[in-house]
Amino acid sequence: MTTSGYISVRVGALRLLVAALVLAAALVAVGFAWRVHAAGDALEQSREQLRERAGTIVADVFSVDSSRWQQDRTRARALVARDFLDSYGAQLTRPPEQGTASVVWRPEVVSVVDADATEGQALLRVVVTVRSDAPARTGAATTTARRSVLARFIRADDEWLLAAADVVG
């Protein structure tokens, strides 16, 4: 029996179909792997951006100086989400308490608890310094305390906004 080395049209078409299916499956797998990798990079970038911004946002929202309280409050309102304004908005329209010269929040440690592309939570350790208008001779001119704050953020127009903040310790 001699063979001519040629394959039939059916066998050739079948081989071509199998090769096309294998190629399509490989392209789908590569596309899926690329999307997973890109999503992981985007998530990591989102978490890093939240970690970098969370402390500054919280400090800017809660810090106020009696000599420029209106500007401080205007800046604070620009850094908060609608959720925050609905709950605490009235506090961002009035001066600091009577007898308070300034309240300064300074973040020491910021840890991202959870974050995705649209929202996140951060746990912050802050130093809160309250300076009163009282004369220095009363001994109560400045008080400093450390606080732990659990803050929730949402992302709007590629910016993180404070949506809620709870002092937890």
C-alpha cells in the first residue's frame, strides 16, 4: 500500500477547525489573565491613593482655626461626600466652640482596612491638639490627645471624599 502524502479535504478542514478552536481558547485565556492583572493593579493603585490621602482629608475636615474658620469650613465641605454633609453638615457651617482658638488634627498612622475602586475604609491614629483662647496662666491653654478614627471614604471624579468618621478609641 502506498500513500501519496496528501490528506483529504475533510481531515484538513477538521485539523484547521481544531487549530482555530485552540487559538481562540488561548486568546480568551490571555485576555482573562490580562483583565485580572489590570484589575489587581487598579485595586492596588486605589488602595495606595486612599492610604496617601486619608490622613490629610481627615485632618483638613476636622482642623479649624477661629481666625479663619470660614475658609477652613469651606475647604472641609469640599472634602466630604453627600453622606457626611447629610449627617454632620451643620457642624461644617459654624465656628469652633466658644473659647477655642484652634483645633488641629495631625495623622500619625494611616492603615487601609478595605478599598476597591469606588469606596474604602481607613483606620487612622491622630493627634488632636486643642488650643484655647484662655490666657496661659490658667494652665489650660493647650490640650493634646491621641484618637483612633475609623473613616469611610467614597470616590467621586477620581478623588476620595470622606463619607463618615467614627472615633473608636
